[in-house]
Amino acid sequence: MARESGRARSAAGGSATILQVAEAAGVSRQTVSNVINAPHRVRQETRERVERVIGELGYHPNRVARWLRVSSPGMIGYRIRPVAEESVASIHDRFLHTLAEFGEASDHHVLVFTASDTEEEADRCTALCRTGTVSGVVLYDLTPYDTRPDRLTAAGVPFVAFGRTAAGADRYSWVDVDNSAGTAIAVDHLVAAGHRRIGFIGWPEGSSVGDARARGWLEAMDRHGLLAGSHRLDVRGPDTMSSGTRLMSELLDRPSPPTGVVAATDTLGVGALHAVRDRGLLLGRDIAVVGFDDTPAASALGLTSLRQPIEEVGQLIITELVRLTGRDTEDAAAAPMNRLLEPDLVARASTVPGR
Amino acid sequence: MARESGRARSAAGGSATILQVAEAAGVSRQTVSNVINAPHRVRQETRERVERVIGELGYHPNRVARWLRVSSPGMIGYRIRPVAEESVASIHDRFLHTLAEFGEASDHHVLVFTASDTEEEADRCTALCRTGTVSGVVLYDLTPYDTRPDRLTAAGVPFVAFGRTAAGADRYSWVDVDNSAGTAIAVDHLVAAGHRRIGFIGWPEGSSVGDARARGWLEAMDRHGLLAGSHRLDVRGPDTMSSGTRLMSELLDRPSPPTGVVAATDTLGVGALHAVRDRGLLLGRDIAVVGFDDTPAASALGLTSLRQPIEEVGQLIITELVRLTGRDTEDAAAAPMNRLLEPDLVARASTVPGR
DNA sequence: GATTTCGATTTTATCGTTCAACATGCCATT
DNA sequence: AATGGCATGTTGAACGATAAAATCGAAATC
């Protein structure tokens, strides 16, 4: 029975250390470590004895010490944004929850931080990584000409993005939702319900998400032959409820107003619903509205919406980031992962009166 | 000029180590450490030389190594919850953002984790603390008979709560918002606008927040002498929009319906707005509605609401938690902090037609 | 002139863990 | 009988930082 030289002392956190467990179980430090990290290397009898002592002493390995040794904090950085005024909800918090959940499954934690813009975000990511606080970061909501990928690549910060840039996107890993497919599905849904004049309420051009959603509407309309000759029923404005209400009114004031409308977000969609109610129109019968993002507000108001597979996005991103930051060199050198997922339409009363 | 024995090697994160800086500057490790943590101990000339080298090498001290040595990870744990269905918004994400922001100001980071209920939350907090991953945690939304304070106290996990339990709340640190004062302010606001029959839409009894908000309405009504003889205009139901709409309809169907209504949350308040619209009543003139929490939905819909001073809550909580987890023993032993803050009324069109 | 004081810096020890290398004993090959 | 492999354990050396003690030279004091 070997004995360690130093005497056992209580750890700072009040928890036992691996050395105390080793002494109590009459084995060496490393054997305790093996019981935890590589149980197959330890004889069953020894393992059980050590495990019993671990239980008695309430030992939990100190993660910080572990991180230092293996030089990889199981920590993922993510920038949280201030809540947008006038927006009913975003999928931002749903995404964060998913990251945390799948991160835990891979023994990783999520560290959140704030930044006033994407440039500061990139700087903070770099600092967090350099100081060894996080092993990698997740980027949210990439714009077409986002500078974050290049900055982080240059700084050697491992990252995976939700969304992608217009160019060079094959050089880094990303997961994106096919926004244009989403609005196309919405158009198909409305066409199947008999609608022919289908409008679109979107954001001003320049954002990758907004432009893709507008393109999906346009292409689907064209595919159904519904653009020919008719005036294009699309309007643009900021992503707020009041803007949605105003834009919807504008559409309804046209000489031949739409009978169905695709909104680029639930916020705009909910705003549109108000315009419909204000005019005393019957939702789902006189006019149908489809939103995007399937936020709680949509389900509360019966707004048909497009649900992004956030859970799958989160899972893929975490898996990829764990791969990138893993110690397996050949693994990390593999080609970046690029995945495009399809949203699902959740039909509600705003397009199907019965529901 | 002393020289360290080991040869300099590049750190895992790609960043330089303190040893490399020391060698490049021709000083010992400790001097570099002092330049960073106790500049006054270093002669100006030496300090400037070391600082220049730090800049040239882009050195950032490795936080993980620092945490191990000082046995206090500058990390705060916080449980994030899944987004509630049918709820337009909560202040949960605003609170998280505030925590992150003020945490950064105190050189602390926020680690988020998930849990399915408060018991699992307490267990995870304990594990996070025992493994040295966090130095303390923040609890959100305490219920009257919450078990978390006792569990964490027993486990020796430092924590500060937003909210408080019915009993034993003087034994731990908390910050709370005076919910009953909030609804009382709402009643005062409506009375000042000439309303006499003022209703209340709340949650079923049993939650500390919900009960306090109901009590505030009741006490303020009594103070204004508006309860005498009249039928009490209060109804209860789950915290969803559809519930708000239904409860509001119920109130409007009474023989002598209210002209003003205080809702326990913006979600219920927004639901109530729909009932008002459905009946063609003019909001702010025929009937006034006040919500609670000042969520983006309230500002979007012109719903007068009570704003909780979340920023102040977050700041107080972080400051207290940093004190509790600090290495200053006498500081940590001081009496717990108990602070009750007042919400503010934000007047909008739902009570003041002009706005 | 010897001693003390003090500021500036270095040396030593340590935080709690895991990696790499090396013992040891036992069994199957050769 | 020597060799190799496998299962099981142990030991020394990191990981990168900081606290505490030790050193050293110069100035101040006795």
C-alpha cells in the first residue's frame, strides 16, 4: 500500500481532492484518476473500493485543475444580445437553451458574454480563447458580409456559425436554416389552400436572412405562375410589430389586395394580425397570414408559422465545435462542416380556420 | 539577469505563457505576475519593459491556471429555463443579460446550465461548485416554499437570490422587487385617471410573485375605499395570452364591469387587450389596462406596464455574490444583504389615450 | 562601522489534475 | 528458459499561474 508524501488537506471548495481519496482507498492518485477516466484499466475489486470512497467523501474532480492539465476548458463562448424593443420574441433564447443542453451532453458548458457589436464580439471571443477561458465559440445570426469568420480564423479561435456569409463560407463550419425554402413552403401552403394573390412582408434588403426569405417567396410565386402580369405584392420595413401592422394595412389598401400574406418574422406577422383585426376581417377565412420562427406569441395567437429546427442546429453545432476543439489533431484538421436544414410549417388558425 | 531553467514552449491556446514573457523581458515569472497584479511592487523602468514585451508577444494570462492557484473561478452559475409556450415574453433574458454585463465589470463570467426543476437545479449548482467550475450561483424566481436556499446553504454553495422565500429569508442574501407596491402603483395610476371600478387579472394563488401582486391590488383598492359594498372584480387563471383574453371577457360580462384592469403580467395584459379589441371597445378611453414587466410586447402594443428595475437587481446581486465568494474572510462572514426595490410605472396608450 | 530597514526581485512551494514512463506479476509464446 | 504481451499500479513531471518566503543591494539608523 503506497502512501503519498504530502499530507491530505481539505480543498478550497470544501470538496475532497483526488489525493485524499487515494489515501483513504489505499491507492495512488493515478489509480483514482483511472477509475474516473479509464475504468477498464482498473481491477474491478480496486475500482469498487475506490468508488465507495469517492461516494463517502463526496469527491468530485476539480474541473479547473483538469482543464489546466489537458489545456482545454470544456467551455463554449456565446454572445447574448440585449432584448430587442418592440419585438415579440426571437429564437435567440431558444437557441441558447439548446446549446446549453447539448453542451452538457458532451460535458461542455456554455459561457455567455455581452458585446455591443460584432466587431467587439470578435475581439472578446479572441480574448476569451487566448486566456484559455473558452475552447471555442458559437456565432449567431451571420450577415452576408460579416467580418467575424475572418477575424476569428485569423486569430485562431475555433468557432461554428449559425448562418453563413455570402463568400468564403466553405472555409469554416456552419449550420444554417434554408430560409428561402421556408417562405417557399409558406407559399405552397397558401396556394394549396386556394390563395392566388399572396403578399410578402419583409425587412429592408441587406440582411442574409431577410433577403433569403424574400427570395423564397418570389421564387415560389414564380414557380406557381402567380407573378405574371400582376403587381408584386411585397413590402418592406423594420422588424417591429407596429411596422408589421402598417405594412399589412398598406397591402390591404392596394386595388387588388392579397388574400394570403407571408411575413418574414412572427413579429411582423403578429403586427399584421392586428391590421387584420382592426379592419374587422376574419382571420383564416378572409385573409391568411404566415409568420416565421414559431415563437410563443405565434402559438398564443394561432399564427401559422415556420419552425426552425433549432434543436438540430444546436446539436450539430455543438458536435462540430467539440470535434474542432478536441485534442484529436487529425479530427480537427478535417474539412469544415456545412449543413443546410429545412424549416417546418406549423399550421394554425391564421391559415386553417378550423384549428 | 536570471534565466528560467525550462525552455520556453508555445502554449496550447497559441498564446504566450508568463514564462515566455519573463524570458523575453529578462525577469522572473513572478515579476511579470506582479506587473499585472501588483504593479506598485515593480520599479517603473522594469514595469515598462515587461509591459512592452507583453504587448509584443500578445500575452494574456491564462485564466484557468489563475483560477486553480487562487482557487476561485471568476464564474457565476445561472440556470436558464426553456421558453414558456404561450407567453409573450419574460424578463428572464433581460435579467441574464444584466448579470453578464455586470459580471464582466467585476471580472466574472456567467455560465449557464439547464435543469428540469428546482431540485435538479440545486443539485447541479452543488456539483458545479464542488467541481470548482463556479464560485457561486444566482437563483431566479424564488417561490414561497422554495427548497433551493436550504439545499444550497446545506451544501455550502454561495448564492444570491432574485426573490425570496416566505420563511428564513433573513438567512441568505436576496434582492426582490416589491410586487405588491407595483400593482398598488397601477391602481393609484388608474384612480388618478378617474377610474373607480378597477379589476385584477392574476395567477392562481400559491406563487409568491402572483400573490404579492394580488395583495397590492387589494390593499390599494381598500385604501382608496373602492372595495366597500361592491363585488370584488378579480379573476385568476394561468399565465397565457388566451387565459388573459378569457378572464378579461369574464370581467367585461359582469353586471357592472370594470373600467380599468390591472393584469399580473404583460402576457395576461396582452391577452386582455385582445378581449377589448374583440368587443370593439376603445382602449384607453372605454377601458384601461395595465400590465407588469414592461416586456417588448407591451411597448409594441402601447400597454402601460410596470417596469422592474432589473439592471439594479442584477448589479446588486453580482456585487453581493462577488463579496460572498471573495477571499476576504471577514467580508464573506458579514450579514446577508436583503433589498426590496420598487417598480416604475411606464404609462402608454392603454391607460393614457394621448400616448 | 555595524545594524537595521526597505524596495525590488527572485526562489520555492503549491493549486489538483492528467500524461508519460516505468515497475511488477502473470500467462502464453517461442 | 528466455521473450513478449497484457493487466494493474506506481511515480515523476508537467499544465500556467500566484502566495509566501528568501535574497540582495542601497539607503537609513544607531
